Amino acid sequence: MSHDDANPMLVTPAGVSRRNFIKGVVAGSVAVSSAAYLFRGSTPLSGQARSGSVERLLTLTVNGQTRRVDVAPQETLAMTLRYKLGLTGTKLGCDRAECGACTVLVDDVPRYSCSVLTHAVRTQKIQTIEGLASADGTLHPVQRGVVEEQGFQCAFCMSGFIMATVGFLKKNPNPTREQLAHGVSGNLCRCQDYDKILTALERGAALSREVARG
Amino acid sequence: MADSRLVGKNYVTPDLVAKVTGKAKYAEDFRAEGMLFAKLLLSPVPHGRVRSIDTSAAEAMPGVRAVLRASELPAPADNVTDLGETIRANPKAERALTDEPVYAGEPVLAVAAIDEETAAAAIEAIRVDFELLPFVVDPLASLRPDGPNPRLEGNVWGRAPVAPGQPPAPLDIQELKWTAADFAEYDQGKMPMGKPQVEWSYGDLEAGFKNAALVLDETFSVANNQHHVLEPRSALAYWQNGKLHIHSGTQSAVQTVASISRWLRLDPADVVLITEYTGGGFGSRATGSVQCMIPALLAKKANAPVMMRITREEEQAIGGIRPAVHGRAKAGFAKDGRLLALDLYMVGENSAYEAQADAASGGRYVSLLYQPEAMRSRAITVLTNTPPRRAQSQPGGLQAIMIVEPVIAKAARKLGLDQVAIRRLNAPEGKAKLGPANAKGERGYATSAFIKNALDLGKEQFRWDERKARSGQRMGSKVRGVGVSVSTFVGGSTGFDGLFVIKPDGKMYVQSGVGNLGTESAFDVHRVAAELMGMPWENVVISWGDTSQPLPWTCVSGGSQTAAAMSRAAHAAASDAAAKAKEIAAKVLGGSPASYRLADGRVFSGGRGMTLAEVARRAIDMGAKYDGHELPDDLNKVTATAATAMAGQGLMGVARDTYPRDGASFSFVAGFAEVEVDIETGHYAVIDYTAIGDSGTIIHPRAYGGQLLGRGVLGMSHALSLKTVYDQHYGLSLTQRFYQSRPPTILDIPRNMKWEAVNIPDPETPTGVRGIGEPPVAAGACAILNALSDALGDDVYRRAPVTMDSILMALEHGRPMQDPLTAHI
């Protein structure tokens, strides 16, 4: 299977295939592929493209897959993920590095994707919430911890918290509750469900250690 | 439900795996073919009038598809309530766009373009000429004899007098000013108390004060608190075959269709709302957000789907604010701590739009919570040029309790009483009375109250006596204090409908009309129905969040109604289906229906029985009421329509909650906190917090604990940090982003909080359940305030939040240095 087949949402003006375009339309409940709604239109408007807004075709590594995508110079990673690659699990709560809802891993380090330019990470490995579970649907241990402890309420902050935790655990696999709290202190939850969240993430850390031990 | 298998047990809610994998779609996660993007032009002034707008340059820009002006909005429609009562549209109420903005940041017009950058460029190219109008951002400033008005007509809502026997005049804006004499004590920091809008009382107030061993007279201010929902109120709208399809967050899937159709003057049948996940509401999205009509109208005009992404600054402007309240409480106590008389006056701050009733309603909660022998409550709600006030968790109850709790704490210290003991002495019990008497001279009362049990349980769990012994002791520059607070709010409504069908595949298909805010009540309440039906939970399939599906009439997920109201409705529907199943079994297998029981997906009596799958097949054969072809007469029309659409598919459970209820449902919480204050820096940390709930039977312990502590932290944010700041000279917000007004992070609260519940069923509801969303808030806020005064003594603060600098200044000067009366500082 070519990577295009594995990625029905992958649509670029350079590389769109008719088959995948149709699959993209079928996959969404309301619609569609990304080609129709590019946040910054990739086709210059009647030759009036603003200077500095010309998109370039980049190759990104997202969730272990190579994704080719047109990206404007000022485009943030959050916008590329959400509006070009269809990875809407990454949320935008503030768009200015204040809330952490957009946290993804860049080379295993938690980063606010609202404040990272996509052009700056083209050589790095990007992981989003969609890339955590195995292909067969087996949840990542941190995801399992959240499910087992009913962590979070509205969950708009959830993917950011989970990605921050997964990143934190890579360097600190055996944190205390206190250390783990510091690890996710860059993430805001307005349901203020912190106590239950921390319990769920602690459970996720314990499950991660179990998995690591085999 | 003593031998319950589902109620009272933890389980994995059906929305959770979608949430942890990123598959759960919130409004901004949907895409539509040919989708345009909308941007808003926001008012740069706190009050102005559009003289002229030139959109020609914007409309000439390539990629711009539509411009929407306020003049293009449909006129506000009257609201016909469920009971057939017509509520006339208020022409001066908040709308989605306006040509007379009454707060800085109010949307004036909107543009749709092929991408957001083009839309933003178009907004920049639009020229608006505003006539600047007088403005005010401080309610007490507006009440001064020569104070400015936020609207041309005045500063309060009121009704013109009418001749006797005539119907009341419609609500309109009027001018209300107090006299200079009313402000005589203002400079001493005592809240002026001029003419109120609302006043009630009971008992002999003067006698109470005369007999009191201690009389306190305290002024205290509770700040505005933005809702700060993490998901901004973005919305996607498109039209298909004449129907509006809209993706938007809300606290009620069912009732938001009614509000959208009213805003847009559409038949509710022509509105499809998709709202499976909502990123926080806290009262600000009760029946959706009026701004969601902007993409709907732009989509119609441009003939293409429109996504309106709301930025954080826009969210802070339009998203909603809990009203600040300036309060003054005069309280008389007997020597033993009994509250003999309470005279409460509250000035509520409002936007220049619809009045939020916090100040007017708060007195009721206080009258229930402390059972004063005599009480007077006075209130006024003053309009200002600040953003719309919306209900926020425990509206009114929070502010009133925050004004009175420090007074109780101070009284206990003056009288040498234990803080837990004085609250227990004054606590309500059983069918405790509240508020003023009605026309017949009768006072209302609660269905039940077990807050005394909660105080006893908390005292033990928190090791109150042990911690109290060490409070006030210095450790270097640190000093600790402990605080306890009680709290209450309404805990359930009645009269809604339940609806489900058990199909021949043996599964129970439940239609949930509850908005999904993650409190999990959208799912939890249906555990009650499954339990009664003896239906294994893995065979229950719940649909929610898509109003093109048949949904029953459902309460708004707000005001702690849902767990009580919708578990009653689920109980009613399950009782209906259980009775039908037994009738079917008796008919097929013999015996009397009453001899049959339901368990494990079967209906059986002794050795004979059948599966519910078989019952479903028989129900379809028998038709009539069994499969929903005949419906009860008392259903809401929304439910009747939904049930008709589901008829003939299996055994239908459908019923309205007509269970009796003697009294009104109120829930209670007792909160216990310990703080450590550094008297050299004014910094303080919350060391520990325990919350004990009294809200009847618990359906889902983990979700319950999340509310008890989570809402408690929302309350703590009132004590610790959150407020709005407005520049008095320019009327502009200085709290537009999280970094300027930041909700507590995980490091701002104790790392290991505890919760527990009394868990005594409410005797006035068949499920025993009361709601728990609201009362944790004031418990969290006031436990912190009271712990601070325990550590530092009385007269350190006179407004909340209590910030480091105010503590330091008060300690240096030996008296409170905060001005409690100026708004937005």
C-alpha cells in the first residue's frame, strides 16, 4: 500500500488522486477533503497573492507517516495539522501559547503547536493524539489510564494534557504525583478537573511502566 | 435502588474513547465542501453608534463572498413557552450584531471569505464611523445622582407603571439614581444602600438585632468572573434542502434548536443541530450562543458553508461573565452563635443587555443555608458598558454566600465558637424553609437537607480539630489557617420526558437530549432506566447530540438540574416499558403481569420467561402503546414527534415525569481548606481541600467526584485570582486573555484533594438523586477565604479575589487596604 492509500486525508494540489479525494469525502460525516477549504488558499487569488504568503510543498513526518503538504511561511503547526492534514484531535483553545490544548510532540518534546511554525519542524518527527493508539486500535497506556479513571470532563484540553504527559514520561518514566503535576502544569483545564486528571495520568504512567516491562 | 448493579457504580462512558483518541468532534473540527471562513468586526469603543459603514473596498476584494450587517438580522421573535405562554421579544436585548455597540468588543458586522486571512483583510478594509456615546463600567458610579448611563435611556431594567387591572408593561430600560445622602458612607468603604429594585423579608428583623449579643455590619465585593470556556464558541453552518445544519457547542441539544429557530425565525423542524461534544459551558451556553446565527446567515447569503472560528479575545468579549456583586450584610447573632437577624443588600453589575438575576436571587440561598430567624434581602441590578453577563455555576448563590460566609467566620471568632459548630447550629435540616412568604403567607421549603451530616463527616475526614490546633502557628515567615464553608443551590427540576426503544436485537436504544459537557449526566441518567429494565449495560446504545435524530424533551444541562430531572424522566420511561414488558409476558406465557420480574435482559416469573428481544418482537406485533403507536397524552410535543418517528421498532418506553415532589430540590456541600500564608510576601498556597456533598443518591461516583472538586476549584478561582479589569477612563478590557486573568493551573491547587458524600437518597424523588454541579463552587471559594482570615485575622480583605499585594498591604497597615466599592480593579 502506498502511503497515499494509507492517508485518505492527504490531499495536495500536487499529489491528489481522484480515488483518495473520493475516499476523503466519504470518510467525513459532513464532508470532505482539505483541498476545498484551505485555510490560506493555495491557489493565488487572481494573481494577488500577498507577498510572503506563497505556499511551499513540504514533507512532514506525522505519526510515523510521511505527509506532503503545501504550507505558507507564517502557518502554524496547529493550523497545518487541523486544516491541511485533517488531524483535528489537536485543539486550539487560545492560539497564543497560554492554554496548552494544542500540545503535540516534536521529536518527543511537548510543544504548543499554535506557536510553532510548520516550516520550522519539517525535519522533525511530529506526533499527535491520533498517533498514540496502535493501528489495531489498542490504546496507548496513558489513554488507557484516562479511560480507566474517567479522567477529564469536557475533554477539550484532553489531547494536550495526554501529549504533554506522554512527552514527560519519556524523560521521567517514574514520576511522583507532584512531579507529574509539574509535567502538565502548562496545560489549562477550565472544568478544573485537575484532581481526577492527575489520578488518571498517574494511572497512565503506571500502565506505561507495565508495558515497558513487557 | 438498594441492590443496584449500575447506579452508584463507576463505568466507562460511551464518549470517552472518542475523546482520548482525538476522534471526538467539537464544532470547529467539522469540515464542509466549499467552506468559507467568517471574521467579525468588533466595536473598539464601549458605547457608540454607527454613523456610516463603507464596505465597498472589502466587497471588491477577491475571495470575499458576503458581508453581514446588523440590519440584516431577523427581528427578534417572541418566545412561546412549553406551557403556551408568550414571552414578548425584548427589542433591546443582546443580538448577534449591532449598530449601537454597548461594550468594547461587541460584534458589529461579519465577513465571509474563501479563507480566514482574506476575511481578516476585508475586515481591515472596512471603514466604520462611530459616534461616541457616554459610557460607564462601574455600577455604583452609574447610581450616583449625576452618574453616566450605559444606554441612552438609562441604567436599569424596569416596567412602566400601568393602571390597576392592566397587564404589566414590557421590560424596558429606565434611569435610576440614588441620592447624594445615600452615598454618605461610601468614602468609609461602606456600601451605599439607596432605593432597591427587589426587596423581601420575613420575621422581625429589628427584634433580632435588639436581642443579638453580637451585630456585625460588613461590606464585601465579589468580582466578575469570565467563563473562560476552553472551546471558544466557534460554529459551522450550512443549508441543505432548506434546512439549516449547524455545528455548535451547547448545554442542551433539544432546547438549543428552539432558540436557534427563534433567533432566525425558522420552523424548529428546519434546524439540525450537531453537538456531540461541547468544550465547557458553565452556564454560558445554556441554549447555545446567539452569535451562532452569524455563520448561518452568512452561509445563506454566500450560498456556501461558513465556519466562524472565535478567537480567545473574541471569546472573552462575547463568551459571558458571572456578574460582580457588591454586598453589605448586617447580621445579629445570639451568644451561642444562632443567626437571629440578617439584613442583606446586593448591587449586581450587569451588561447593558438582559439582566442576570444573581443579585436578586442570591438572598434565597442564604436564607436556606443559615436559616436566619428574621431576614431582609434587597437588591438592584445596574447596567454598565461591559460584556454580557451569563449564568455561571451557582449563579447568585455563589456571590450571596461569599458575602455572608466571612461574616459567619468573623462572628464565630468574636463569640469564641468553633467554625464547624456555628455552621452546624445554623444549618437547615429536613424540609427547611427558605425565602419570603408567598401571597398565602406560606414559605417554600427544601425536599430534604442533610448538610449537618456533611459537616460531621467532613470534620472527621479533614481531621478538623487536629488541624485547628496548629492553625495560626508561625513557622518562619509562614502561618497556616483552616477554613470551613457551607453552600447550597437548586438541585433539580421536574416534568421532562424519557424515551427509549428495546428492539428485536435485544438492545436498548436510548435517545438522550442532554447536552454533553463531560459531566457525563448525558449518559449517567440512563443507567437508571437500564437498571429498572434489568438490561445489561453493554446492550444499551445511547444516541446524543444530533437533533435530526428523535430526541425527547429534555432540561438544559445547567443549574444542576440534569441528574435529578432526567433520571426521574428515565425512571418514568423505564417504569412504562417495564409494565408493558410484564403485560406482554403475561399475555404470552400466562400468569398476572405483577408476578413478573425483569433482570439480565429477561422478563420472567418462576420457571417461565422470555428475553427482552422476544418482548420487542411481540410489542411490534401487538402495536398500539407497546411499540409507540399510541402515546401518553401528557408528553411534550417534542417528545411526541420523536416517539412517533420511533414507533413500530420494538418495545417503547416513553413517559413524562409526573412523580410528585413535596418541596424544591436543593443540594448542599461542606468544604474544608487549609492554607499557608507567607507573611513576608503575601503569597499563599492552598495546602489541602476536602469537599463533602449532600445531593441524594450518587449515580456515577467518578463523575460526581469530578464535579465536587472541579467546581470547587472554579470557586477557589474566585478567592485566588480571577476577576475582570476595565479601564475606567476608556472603558476597555485589560483582561482579554488567559495570561491577564488566568484560571488556576494544576499547581495552584492541592495535589491530593478528597471528596466524600453523605449519599442519603432524597425522599422526594423516586431515584433519590439531586444535582451536584453548583453548590461545590461557593464551598471552594469560601473555605479559602475563611482559612485566610483564620491565619491572618479579621479585616485583611474586603473583596475577592484576595491577591498577594492586598494581603501584604493589609499586614503592613494593620487594616484592609482594598477599596471594596470600585468595580474592575
